[in-house]
Amino acid sequence: MHLSLSHDMLALTIQEDSKTFYYLQNIADKNFQKKIGRKEKMIIFKEQDELVQRRYFLKLIGKIYLRKTGNAEHAHIIENAIDKTIKISLLKSNQVLQKMSINLVIEDSYAVVFHLGSHNTLFASYLKSYFKDHLVRIRPKNGTITLYPNSDVTVHLLEKLLEQKELFGCFVEFSYAMEEFLAYKRSFVAKRAKRSRHNALFSLLEEYFGILGCRVEDSFEMIRKNYLTLVKKYHPDSCGLYDGDLHVKYVAKFQEIQNAYEMLKMHFRHVDAKIA
């Protein structure tokens, strides 16, 4: 038995042991709804309402693996792979592993298209599960699967996928333009950095608007009106010079108001310059 582990899949290849494979296949057929497979391959996807039988199934596989290989460490890994897709294949000595060639193209610097040559139901189902939070469109007529990214996580998942050398008991070869993919990766990293800066700036601006008693959607005229009212109210001279504690508080509040106004004034100038 051979164990292969990725960040989202536990793959087990059973060599020359049809009895064990069909025994496990029979158990899987009875206990799991979300599974696909052929005569000598099966893939079981995770379902929340099947966690109990999934745990027992992995424990059974771990015991079989330990008995056949004596590798307790790998058996423990199998038993604890509760969150992974499970793939089990039967490999016979006269069986030649197929080669699956997949051409990957990035369209309009956005969508990722997998060209399979001919439609592959197994690979299509795997991709939909692998990119579970993404939109994946399968087009059987032209043998393509299109992946639409939703964040920089997409690129991370793609990198992991392209490192795969074996899937579903087949040798897999991904063909793609390396420079194009690296440029695609850089664009998402840049978008993430820009989004991070924008979120940080927006958080600060919200704070400044709040200090002046305004909303983010308010105009600069409204901000200035509130600012003039507040500086008049909290000017240190307005509390008198004899109440020391109150005077200190007014000085701090006055400085906070001044700073918020200056920062928002700078922001609106920048926005006006961009519009102009």
C-alpha cells in the first residue's frame, strides 16, 4: 500500500490486493453519498453529516495500512485525515498508469481555463471540490473547465495543484506558460497589498469622521461646519484658566479635533485632484 498526502487529499494506492480494495469500496458505497469512482478508483468528499462514519472508515483504513506495512506513523496520519478528500486506487502489476495532460491558460489576466482535450468527469468533480469557494464552470463540449478567482487564495491553491504529479491513479502533467502564471501571481499579491492599505486608510478616515461627529458619506462642507462648532466649544480658553483638569482635557480634545480636520482636508484635496 502506498500513501500520498497533500494539503487537501489523502490518496491511498492498494497494489495487487483486489479483495481489500473492493471490501473498502463496498463499505464506502453503503456509507457515503458524495463519492465518485470507477471500477478501480474512488474518491470520497467530505460531508458534515457523514463525519461519524468517515471517522470509523479512516480508522479501519489505518488498521489495514498498519497491518500491511507496519508503519504506525502513517497509519496515525490516515486515522486523523478527517478533513481531507479520500482517494483509494487499486493498482495491478499488468496495469499501466495513464498519463493525463492538462493545458492551463489564463484568459484576460483573470479566469483560469483548464483544457483537457476530452471531458474528464473525475477531474472536473475534483476541481469543484478543491476550489470549493470558487465559481467553476464545466464545458463538456469543448473539454474545458474555467475557474474564476475570488482572492489571492486562488493563486495559492493553484500553485499547490500544479505541484501534483499524480491524481486518480494517473500521472498528471500540467502545461502552462510560467512567465504568464508568475505575472498572474504578482497581480494578485499587488491587489492584496492595495486592499490592505485601503482598509487601513478607511479605518483611519472613519475615526477622523467620528471625531468631528460626521459620517463617511458627508461632504467637506458639512465636515468644516462641524469642525468650526467643535473648535469653538472645546477651545482651551472657553473653560477658563482656573480649572486645571478641565483645561488639560480641553487642550487634548482641541488638538484631536484639529488633527482630524487637517487629515480629512488632505484626503478631500487628494480626491478632488484625482477627479480633476
